[in-house]
Amino acid sequence: DTAVSQTPKYLVTQMGNDKSIKCEQNLGHDTMYWYKQDSKKFLKIMFSYNNKELIINETVPNRFSPKSPDKAHLNLHINSLELGDSAVYFCASSPDGPNSRNEQFFGPGTRLTVL
Amino acid sequence: DQQVKQNSPSLSVQEGRISILNCDYTNSMFDYFLWYKKYPAEGPTFLISISSIKDKNEDGRFTVFLNKSAKHLSLHIVPSQPGDSAVYFCAASKDSNYQLIWGAGTKLIIKP
């Protein structure tokens, strides 16, 4: 039983394409996150949703648009992909709001390669 | 601007010995610190945390020490086991904004 799952695990695509990464959590958590792990291995928060409502939106190009159809899902859609978007993207969830010290549970990551 | 630094990209330790992973931070407003462990092809998993009101927190083989004056924390694993081989991330947050700021990670290798 995977707590936080992401699909696909690997995504290779051409510059200029539009792609989506899906995330689902079966933990009943209220808050979900998207992180980007760049080439220097730092994990940086991109977005956070609490009960389908956007809470955190860091300085991310507007080509990135999160969509939360329900509180168990937070999908990431990326338009007009660029070389610099190549990274590993992690989805995570936590039981309370982002203003919480509860631990975050991570998905396995999606390795995006833009050619 | 790197607010959380893990200056050792990797560390190799003999099985059974103590592993000490270090983390430094620059923002004195950080008041909560966490360690996560990450295996290849998996997401990070929470290991242990410490609030700034404490200087030590222990959970089984894992102990985190916090030195606020030095803006330094460390994770001690004793005794080290082969299954501890992983990348360890340090993360910090501050009261006004509970977002986690992450270090770049330290790869721990436990030698048999």
C-alpha cells in the first residue's frame, strides 16, 4: 500500500511540450506539496495545497500549474517545457495545514528529462 | 542564498561505529529542525526532529544535538548498520513560516 504515489516515475520529453505529473495520497492528509530537487540536490518547495486550496506558491514560472481535484490528489502540469525544468519532482503530504510541524510524507519522485 | 548547509557531500563509516552527520544554518529565526533519510529511487522519509527549546532529542539509535549559539546541529547514529547507508537531509523551519528549508544532503556509506 503506497502512501504517496506519483506517476510517471520517469518522463523524457522534448522542449516545448506540455506534460503532467500526477500525485495521490491515501493517508487522509489535508495538505499536499510539490518540491523540485535541482542538480545541486537541494529540495525546494514549489506549491502547497490545503484542502484543495493553494496555500504556498513560491517563485515558480507560471508555466507550472498545480491542480487539486480533491484533497487526495495534487497534479502538476507544466507548459512549454524548458531544458532547465529537468529535475526530480517530489510530491509530499502532511496531516495538518502547512502551518504545522508535522512530518511530511514523500512520494518516490518523478525524474523529468527535457531534451 | 543557502540557509541550511551540509558541507560534507559524503561520509564513510565502519559498521558498528558512530556516524556523525553535521548541518549548519545561517538564519537565527529557525526554531525547528528535522532530519530525513533518503534511499535511491525513493522519496525522503522523516527520521527525527528537534525544537529550538531543546538541545538534544533521542530516538533509539538516533540522536540529534542542537547548538543554537553555533547555529549547528548534528545527527548521531550509534551503532551504525548497513541499512543506514542513505542520503541524509537536514531541514529547518521558522515560527512565522513553517516551510521547510533543506540542505543538499550527505551520503552516508556504512562499510561492513
